[in-house]
Amino acid sequence: MRLSRSFLLSLLLTAPFVLFGLLQWLSGYNWARLGIFPRSLLGAVGILTAPLVHGDWLHLVSNLFPLLILCTATFLFYPRESRSVLTVAYFGTGIGVWLLARPSYHIGVSGQVYALASFLFFSGVFRRNRASLMIALGVGALYGGMLQGVFPQVGQLNVSWESHLLGALVGAFLAWHYRNMAAPLLTMPRHHDPVLFDIEEGYRPLRNKRMRYIFIPRTKQGQ
């Protein structure tokens, strides 16, 4: 139930990226001007719009699938923090690019992908409980190859490595900020599990509309 709900929420969040990609393809307009152009007043509009803009369908698809998986993982394992994490990852990465990146148009949602991957990984580093460490190891195994993307690559001047680096820093900051939150939710309590009443005598609540309590006499463990 939680997994399907998390996946559905992620689908709803990623749908605008697909719709915007269709709009780009149908219009033939140069949408790169809706990207972030650092330290330019007009370029600040890209903080809102740049993640929706992609160079081509390959660029979009290569970002869309990890975004869908990482959004689902964030909703599933960190539901209490998910809204603020996704919001700060989206806008915080864009603001960082606008302030610090080289003067060029920066487009795509890859910075936000790096932010979510970084949050999931560093949450395990900072929280150090078994559940968060398991999630961190899973993210590291799936997306460890993304690490090279935070550095400039020879012959790939059109790749915004600054978005990757700043997104990763935003995700690490969010993981540190929420480090004292409860452990990730890996399982849900099953309300239909039997309850053992043989520990001490007393009245116990019942999940029953007519009778609210029942008296359980003291018995020996295991009887």
C-alpha cells in the first residue's frame, strides 16, 4: 500500500516533465532560454522552469527514470521529510546554480536527481541506524557512478556539472538537517497481528464497536 502510494505520487510529480517535453517537441521553440542564466535577473526565472527543459528526448528520459525511482524512495522511506526535501531540492539547487555556476544556460532536472540521491545516501551516513544505512548502500550501488558527474568532463561543455555538484551539496545538507529524525520506515505495523495478553493482569482495549475493553486475568508466559 505504501509503495503503491509513493509510486503514484512520484508519477504525478514527474508527469509535468513529460508534458513539457511534448510541448517542446511540438512547438520547435528554443526552450533553453527558460533555463537558469546565473546572476541575470531574467535568468532567475529558470529557477522555476529550468528543471522542466531538456535538450532532447534522450536527455529527458535519462533524467526521468532516476527521478521517478528516487522520488518513490523518498516518499516511501522518509515520508515525514519528503515534502520539504523535494521542495528544497527543487528550488535550492536552482538558486545555487543561479548564484555560483558559469554564465551559460543551465537546463534539466539532473541537479534535483543528484540532490535526492545525495539525501538518501548521506541520511545513512549521518543517522547511522540500520535502516538508513541499508537505503544508503542501495542508493550507492545503483547510482554510485553518478559521482563523476559532479566534476567537469573533457569534451562535455554542454553538461551542467555545476547543477550536479550543487544538487549533491543541497541533498547532503538536507540529510544533515534531518539527521535527528526517526529511523526510516521500512515496514508498517500490521494491526491484525495477535496481541499477547499473558504478561500482566488488567483490562485491554479491543478493536470492537460494541465492547471497548475486556479483562484478561494473569497467566503464565506461554499458556
